[in-house]
Amino acid sequence: MIPELSSPSVCMRDPPRVEEIIKTMQKAGTSTIQVISDFDMTLTRFAYNGKRCPTSHNILDNSKLISEECKAQLKDLLNTYYPIEIDSKRTAEEKLPLMVEWWTKAHTLLVQQRIRKDMLQDVVKESDAMLREGYQLFFDHLQEHSIPLLIFSAGVGDVLEEVIRQAGVFHPNVKVFSNYMDFDETGVLKAFKGELIHIYNKREGALLNTGHFQELKSRHNVLLVGDSLGDLTMADGVHSMENILKIGFLNDKVEERKTSYLNAYDIVLVKDETMEVLNALLLHLT
Ligand code: TMP
Ligand code: MG
């Protein structure tokens, strides 16, 4: 049906079911579709030329805004908690308090650095942030067809918005749920706003934002795109969902995690740094 679904990076537990969902969504038409996507390591690349690409947090961590001492502390946190994030031997319940610990410690350190709002543009410009190959087509195509895109991220909202703004794809159909910085009257970071979004509470985050999903209540068909098992609950606020197609990037620890990804996501993209499959799917649906 879609030749890209036969590419070597694509794995599916139940291909006929995927085909069925795609057919149903195509028949229902673009006016019934919404896309909900994670940001870090989903819309952005995991690696480029063998080197890891930064998350929205890492863009700050690696920047000139952070002291050397603080950089070392943030790096220690990453080295401690990232292996836990991707550990297939621990349950989500076990990981949850540790992830809250990671986010809380990282945000506390960032706040201590008195980051200035007016520096964020430069910091993103100077960073190695990279959207996945084919991002332009992805964002432009959704905009052209008036399909809403919700970017639902446990990263830093101000930073990720700047990444997509500088890439020229922050179109009016894009909405972001994320952790936003709170600046004082002189433009210095004083805290993070609202409820913390971490990797395992996207369901709660979705349920807090009922207004957004209310506006989209006629869009019963969802494409969900993520890279973590925590991303699977991003669509939990959608009104009377009819069909959902879950697409997951499996970037790291492939062998250990493949089975759980295949059980959770309808389409698993293994070590695929591109948007090719997603774009082919969108072209087919519109
Ligand atoms: P996402 O929901 O947009 O994917 O963002 C979450 C990612 O951010 C997750 O993979 C872990 C990563 N992260 C960092 O890289 N540094 C940090 O300090 C924290 C708290 C998270
Ligand atoms: Mg992610």
C-alpha cells in the first residue's frame, strides 16, 4: 500500500491491522485527523555522523549560559538517569520517581544559572540541534492540509519553540505542551511554570489541557509519534477517539527494547533518523 512501509527500518507486530487503520483514516479524510508528537529524539535526530544530538535540555546544558561547574553536574545527572530512562529491566512504576528526581534536579540547576530570556535565540542558533531529515515536508504538509500538530514534550518549551521557529516551521497549526520557563521582570529565569511534565506523566498533562482537545473534538483519528514508552499516553485527552496509529522511533538499546516497542507501537522505526515513513504515510492520507 505504502512502499516506505517495506523499508528495512520498519517493524510491525501486525501489518494487516496497520493497513486497516490507514485505510479507515484515509476514507474518513483529513478533516478527521490530528497529529500528536513528542519532540526530543522524535522530531529531532538522535544522532548525526555517529555523534549524539542534543535534547532541548541539552541545548541549554551545553551552552555558554551555563558555568563549567554546573555543566559537570548536569552531565552527571544525564549519566545517572538516562540509563535508567532506557533500562528495559525496570518497570515504568520503578522509573517514575527517579525521572521526577532527574527533572527536578536539572530544573533547579538551570534556575541557579540565572539564564536570560534574550540569550535563548543565540543559544539555539549556536547549538547542534537537528530536526530529522524530511522535517520540512512533514511540517509544511500538515499546515497545507490544516491538520493540527500538537508537540507534547517533557523538554523545555521555550527552547523547542525556538528550534522550530529558526527552522521556519512554527506554523499556525502547531501547538506545544511543554515545560515553560518563568522569567522575572528583568528577563532572568526564576522558575518553571505550571505542573512539571516528565517522561511518565504525559497522561496527566493531557488531561490538564482539556480545552485544546475540546477544540479538536471532531478529529477522532490520531497519529501518535514518539520515541519513549511514556509517549504512548500523549493522546489520552482526545475526545471519543476512533482510530489511533502509534509510530515509535526506537533509537537506542534496540535489541533489549524491540519486543516492548513492537507490543506498544503499531509501527516501530528502528534506528531511522528520517521522517520518510511518516511523510509517506501523510501523503497517502491526504
Ligand atoms: P521529550 O518528551 O521531548 O522527548 O523530552 C524528554 C527527554 O529529555 C528525555 O528523553 C530525557 C531528556 N532530558 C535531558 O536530556 N536532560 C535533562 O536534564 C532532562 C530532565 C531530560
Ligand atoms: Mg522523546
